[in-house]
Amino acid sequence: MAATNSDHIQTDAAVKDVRISRISSSIRVIPDFPKPGIMFQDITTMLLDPVAFKDTIDLFVERYREKNISVVAGVEARGFIFGPPIALALGAKFVPIRKPNKLPGEVISEEYSLEYGTDIMEMHVGAVQKGERVLVIDDLIATGGTLVAAIKLLERVGADVVECACVIELADLKGRDRLGDKPLFVLVSSTC
Amino acid sequence: MFAEENGFFGDPRIKAISDAIRVVPHFPKPGIMFQDITTLLLDPKAFRYTIDIFVDRYRDKNISLVAGVEARGFIFGPPIALAIGAKFVPLRKPRKLPGEVISEAYVLEYGTDCLEMHVGAVQPGESVLIVDDLVATGGTLSAAIRLLERAGAEVVECACVIGLPLVKGNWKLNGVPLYVLVEPRLDDLERTL
């Protein structure tokens, strides 16, 4: 939607701001979870506010509607909450990216680093075709390790990862930088 | 009850949904014909039909909350909640939810597991729909019903994409009606993923 007069742009930004501030306020911060010193960003309270949840989905759909996205990939488990509504609105496929041994068919696996040790992420073989335009969704980006692993899985099958999208970014952890040339779009940036 | 017995007989959407589900034999162990809904999610029309049939059923039932069982209930529950203007509550495996929780244990074939819900997510007297991809023994859904009833909610129905009556002709779980779109299939269709 091309805005050609400044009032329209202002109105657009003002409406967006109201939605974003409601979304931001609806997220609960839980101190010292899962361990001391971590301020956990709890999106479950946003899911209890149907207006905020709908606005969250609408903001993503508005951004990606004209971008010819054929696949939305959601990272287990909170990516499963946001990815499918976006996929449905875009008419795109939804592909779950899962912890090991959950997907029943043939999978490809990607290992990634945790603070201590490593974990593995899997995707079904054949779910995504070479050249498909993909959006990767998770609720939150922290260090970026999970998203990097998801991007690698998708690129290994020849997909074009157009963007990563999260509700929240923990800006101090600089996950955005770890994504390299992959753009990141977030609704709320937190410096807790 | 099956959707087909409740006005959807011959509805091509039901066939499209059933055909889109992949059967993976012997997963997670020999003898189990696993009903894989990931192929349904790769068919945007069939996924859309699935949500639409549930939304049409629940839209006018004054449901204020949809509870989804981790993890595949997280895929089907939120789109239904969004369409009917309800809250969404995730029911999770232990130690995933960060706030204060109530827990309900349930029996597995070997051992037990536990389902948790945030305290305060549900208000007493709320009308609730529980959603999961599939009902087998009903153990998980029974635990979900108990959690919600302990919080004072009224569970209106449990909705699953795939399932069978728990005992022939019995479509209630702890007194709560069960609504299912399609039966499990025993074999797979000729398919390329």
C-alpha cells in the first residue's frame, strides 16, 4: 500500500504504534527463569489477549503478504503458535522444525550450540523444495543459535530464506548479527 | 462424534483432509501406524478446511478459551482461537511454562507423564475448547480436562483432527464430548511427499 501523503503515513505509523504498544504490554517478564539472572519474556499472557494476539499475526501478515512466501517454517514449540496462523493467511505451507525424534518420516538434522553443550533440530525431507521462498518464525530471538540452525536446514535443501521474524528480540544478545546476511524482523525489542 | 456423522457426509473437504494425512508405519515403535499431520500442513487448502470446519462448529458457542496440548495442539488451536476471538492457553510438558503452574499427571503405556497450565490463565466459569491433533487412548486429553476443571472452567468439547471412539460408540471422555474430523488410516496412499 503506497502512502502518498504524509497524513496517511502518520496515521499508519500511529495505528501500528498502538498495536505494538499493546502487544509489548501484554508480554509478561518472569525474573530468574529458567535460571537466576535470566529475565524470561513470557508470550503466554499475550495469547490471553485476543486483540494483542490478532494484532501480532496481522502485523506479520501485512509485511509478508506481497512477498511470494510459499513456506512458513516454525521452530518448536512456540514457533508453532505463530507460524500456522501466518501461513494460513498467506496461503503458504507450514513446516515444523522440531527437536530430535519427534518427526516420524525421513529427516535432515542440524546440530547447534547451547550455552553448555549442543542440541539438534530436524526437518522432514521433501517438505521444502529447492528455490521456495521461506519465512522462519519463532517467538523470540536471543543468541540466534536456534534460528541459524533453522536457516542452515532450509538452505541445505536449496530454499531461499527471505527473512526471520520474531515477536521479541533480546537486543543485548546480538542474535541479529549471528544471522549474517539474513534479515530479521521483530515487533518488540527488549533490553532487559 | 465424527464430523461425517454430523452433517459432513460426502463433504469433499473431509476426504481432502484425510487424504492429506500421511501414515508412517512402525513409528515410534513397531506396530504403530503413525498418523502424520505434517503433510496436511503442506496442503494449504486442506489445512484451511480443517480450521474452517472447527471454526464453523465453535463460532457461536460462546467459547472464551481454546486450550492446545503441546506440541501439535499448538498448530491447530491458535488459528481456531483467533477466528472465534478466544484466548489461547498452551498446555505443556513439565518445566516449560515460566510462571506458577498447576500440574496433572497421567499414565502412559510405561510410566507416567505430566501436563501443566499457568495459574490464572483460566477464570472459573469460562467455557473452554481443548484441541489436539489426535486422540488415541484419551490419556492426555483426560489430563487436560482435569487441569481445566480444577481451574473452574467448563470444558465444552475436545476437538481432534484424527481419532476413534474410545470404546465403540462412546464419544465422551470424563463426560466431555469428543469431536473428530477423520479416522486413522491403516495404510498409506500412493504419495510423493
